Amino acid sequence: MNVSLYIAKRYLFSKKSHQAINIISGVAVAGVTLATIAMVCTLSVFNGFRMLVAEQFTAFDPEIKITTNRGKTFSASDDAVKAIVALPEIATATECFEDKVMIQYGGRQVMATIKGVEDNFAELTKIDEVLIGNGSFKLHDNTVDYATPGIELTGALNCGIYHTSPLEIYAPKRGKKVSMANPASNFRKGHLYASGKTFVLNQPKYDGNYVLTSIAFARDIFGRDSTDISSLEIRAKESTDISLLKKKISGMLGEGFDVKDRFEQQADIFRIMTIEKFISYLFLSFILLIACFNVIGSLSMLILDKKRDMETLRSIGAGDKLIANIFIIEGSMISITGALVGIVCGVALCLLQEHYGILSFGDASGGFIIDHYPVDIIASDVLIVFVTVIIVGFTAMGIPVKYLTKRLLKKNDEE
């Protein structure tokens, strides 16, 4: 067995000559443990919020969205598009057409986005989970087209879910000169009737801006051909690797198209969340560094307490490096012990929070989507925390311990 490791283990678990050293050693382990628990729990909470946001967007955003980067629309009859729809990995593919319109109801006017979708849109997303109102989700019948607006948009129009009059939809005519004498002639006009449904995503981008309707109405109001689409939205079959499918589709389409997964469709939001998580990680690492100073204090007192042992070791031929390594290894063992105990306790707390919701948002009275802090334990984050504790702990104590042992040994030589 390595001599330095053997002696370090004896020093770590043996009773010291001064009770204060035992107390400080315990405080050092506790400090590292608490800092590790804080890192595991905080990163898991950020992962939980990320997962929660992703689930909310699941009701509206597809797993894969294909758009063109050469204009607004492309043709659904394109051979490459047809080949993608026929891929065995794809469970549902929906043609969509969306663009800006002006909506008028009861004298109120609001700019919004009309999103025309096919009848299989409910199979593509989990839209049924965020709908409120009576009846079933419908886009059209044999006579009229229906509107399913976001909850905030219904408030802006003051139309309610069951508006008796149709929504008036205005879209500018394509390829026409603007007539100042007759402004109304510059727009195409359509009507959407109440579906008896509205969706609630708790995201202003959608709740206050989008109206779902049939793709036939969207194409007609914008004067588009029957094969024009602004996006092709895809849901893959279960157990399909989305990243591999995305890469495969990108290769089939070439450079003229953008293929995005759910996270890339909301890149700004998830980028902000990633930055917040990283900043929290940096702050907690700094707190961990401060906690490691307790380890330095413990080792400093242990070095003084074992002064005679160091003299004995030198007298039997031990070098300064071996003696310094004893205390460095002991400090590393304190850090590793604190890291392991902290990870176990942190994971246990996260599991308790996940299953029992110990920490809630207080008396929110239904003001939040959920009533307790969400958590999601990711193995890579736990590994990062462990490695961080070891690196920070070793860095914090390595130089001071070498300095203290060298200085004490030099002082002994002079005496």
C-alpha cells in the first residue's frame, strides 16, 4: 500500500490529540457536503424547469419542423418532401401555413398569426391537453371554417370562447398595387366562426398571438396555391432518435431548408435557461471554494498536531514530498467524502421533491402551472458536480499544504 495513503487514512479516522481538530475536520466535511447538495439540487431544479417548459411547448411545437430559408413558402408536392413524409420513422406529418393577419371583432382590431393546419394536427401535438371549452377540437366542416384562438387573444378581442359573430380576418393581397382611393380593396377578407375552444399554454407568444384554423382557409386568405406550405411539421414514432432523424431529413432536403427540433424552435428561451443554469453553477462553485477553506484550516491544525510524527518520518528517511502528500491525500479524502455524501443526499432530496413536492410555491391559489418546484436529475450534471468538487478541493488545498509542510520542516531543521 502507498505509504502516504496509509498514513493519511490513519490520520483521517483516528482521534486527534486536540478535540478542536476533530470538530474542525467535521465542519470541513459538512461544508463540502452542503455545497455539493446545493449544487445537485440547484442544477436539478433548473433541469426541472427546462423539462416543464419543453412539455408546455409540446402541445404546440412539433418534434421536427421543416421550413424554407429561401422565402416564406415551399411546395408540399416537391419530391423530397414526399419522400420525407413516406419515411418509416415518421408517425405523423402535417402541412401548415401561417402568416400575419389583422383580426376584427366588435370594433376591436388585433394583429395576430393565422396558423392553418391539417385535420391530423391533434395527432401531431398534444393540443387536446391545453384546450378549454366545450365540444371537440375542429378546424372546419362542410360549410364554414372555425377559429381556435389563444386565451389572451380572446381577451384582446373581447370575443370570448363562444363569440356569436364570426371573426373578420384581413390579409393583404399579394402582387397588387396599393390603392389609396379604396383601401379595403388592398385586403382579402374571410370569416372564422367560434369552435367553442381556446388554448392555454401560459406563453404570451402563443396565447396572445396565434389562431388555429384549417389550412384551406389559410391558403385562401393569403391567395396561395393548394400545395403551398410554410412548414412541414413532424412527429416521429416511439423510440426514434430525433437527432438522427433530423440529420437524415437535412441530408435529403439539402441547403435550401431549415430542419429544427423542438429545442431549436425555442432556441432563445432555452439559451437563456442554459445561461442562467451556468451562472448558478459558477456561483455555487465559488461557494464550494469558500467551503474548501475549512479543509485548509483543518489540515493546517493537523499539520501542527502531527509535528512530532513528521520529525519521526524524516528521521527514518521520508522525504518532504512524501510528508506533504500525506496531508494532500487526507484533504482529498475529505473532499471525496463530502462529495459522495453530498451527492447521495442531494439526489435523495431531489427524489423526495419529485415524488412528494416538499418545497411548494406557497399559497399560489392556482397562479402557477404547477404547485411545487420541478426537478429532473441528469447523470451528467451529477458527474460534473463530483468532478468540480474534487478539482476545486484539490486546487484550494494543494498549494497551501505544500507551503505549510515545507515551512514547518524547514523551521525544524533550523532548530
